[in-house]
Amino acid sequence: MSLINLEEYSTHFPSEIGDSVRINHCKGGSTKRKFYLTRKDNGVVGYCHHCGGTGFYSGQQTAFEPQAPTKTRKSKKKVWTPSEWEDYQSVPFQKLSKEIRVWWFKAGLNVSEYNSIGARVKDSSSLSLPLYSEENRQRSGVSGVATRTFKEGYPKWMLSGRKTVFPFTQSDNPAKLLVITEDYLSALRCSRFGYALPIMGTNLSNQNYIDIHCDLPWRTGRVVVWLDNDSLTVIDKAKEIQKKLVNTQKCGIILLTREAKHYVNEKDLREVLNI
């Protein structure tokens, strides 16, 4: 494991405690932005999913080293609340920037899906997608937000609030299938046929694990793990998830480097999912 000097990336540090950003780090991941920076109450933690490098920045140090006890009072963590979602605006799809509309269509998504998920914007160079936990879904309340940014020099994705999403489907008669994806757009594509669970990264949280084992149709069907598979690290993560689930659930894995959102033909996507 290599240490990364986070001070070199200080201009990209997230401002709010609990927020994360994704940027470039090593050459192998230069186009994938696999370097995560997360703001903690005592500094910023960095981890590169491509090379495995880590770092910590508190203002005085840049490596993972024991910190001397301090009597300085820690700043109170700012908690993102669902009410902040009201600061975002609903914008008709045709009024979004061309760049955002092209990005949406390249993922094989349509205008109806844009409308149905309730996407909103805060500025003309980003698109924010609402995230729902089971508790908030029952209350019709947003529990977190995933924002795709298109500004040069900004992180590709920014997460606020809770990133844990409850499995969902668009189908009136979904297959007994749950597809676990890395990102929201691939999950949205798979949700046309069955259930989908975007884990918004490569780690399966405890809440994800609990939700997967709830009493819904895929419990008598199957679960498929389909992450982006764009590095050996991600592939290992996908295998870890399958290994964790296979003892309690019929669980398979897809190791293709092509993501679900990149399938233009619905028939081809169905064949990969075997439905």
C-alpha cells in the first residue's frame, strides 16, 4: 500500500463533513477518476481504487500516522437533511444543457425515466439524482443526492446525505432478479426488467446486505453482481460481494468490462442478464 500526499490535491477537498469527491490520481485510472477524497471531522481521507494508495490530511500531516491527543474541540459535523433537496429545481429535460442530454441518452435512458426519478438541478452544469433508503421511500422522502458534474476540473460525482439506495424496479411485472451495480444509470437500465441496487461505489454496506435479504421477489430468484470491472481492484470487490452473498442467496457475477448502461440494444442486455 503506497502513501499519497493529499496536500497536492487540496484544491479538490470536499467542504462538507461526510461528502466525497472522485478525481484522477494515477495514469492507469486517469480517465476513470478512481481516487476518492472524503471529508472527515478531523481531516480528509484519500483512497485510490486503481492503485490502492491511501492518504490522510489534517493540515499538519499527510500520511496515516497516529495523531497526538488534542484538546481542541472538534467542529460539529454538518448533517445533510432531506429539506435541502428543496433547494434544487425541477427542469424540463429539453431545457437541460446539450452535454447533460447527450450523457443521458448515451446511457440508453429516455425522457420518461428522467421525469419518473425526479432528477433536479442546482446549476446548468450538473444533474442531481435523488436517492431513497427504505425508510425514506416509505415516507416519499429523499435520503441523499448523487450529483453528476460536468464542469472542467470538478469531480465527476459528488454524494450528499446517505448513499444507500433501496432496490427498485420500473417494471409492472419484474423478473425475480436483483442486479447489483456500481452506478445509478446502469441500475436504472436494469430496473426495466427486474430489480436493481446501485451501491454507489464498490463496497456493499451493512444496510445493503440487510435490504438484499428482505422478503421481496428476488429472494426466491437470484442476485447478480455487475460492477464496472474497469480494474483488477474492482473485479476483486465484485468477487468479494458475491462471496458474501452466495451462502444465503443464489448469486452470480458478471465480469464483462462493458457496463449495463452501455448496451444500446435491450435484447443484448436481456441476454447478458439471462432473462
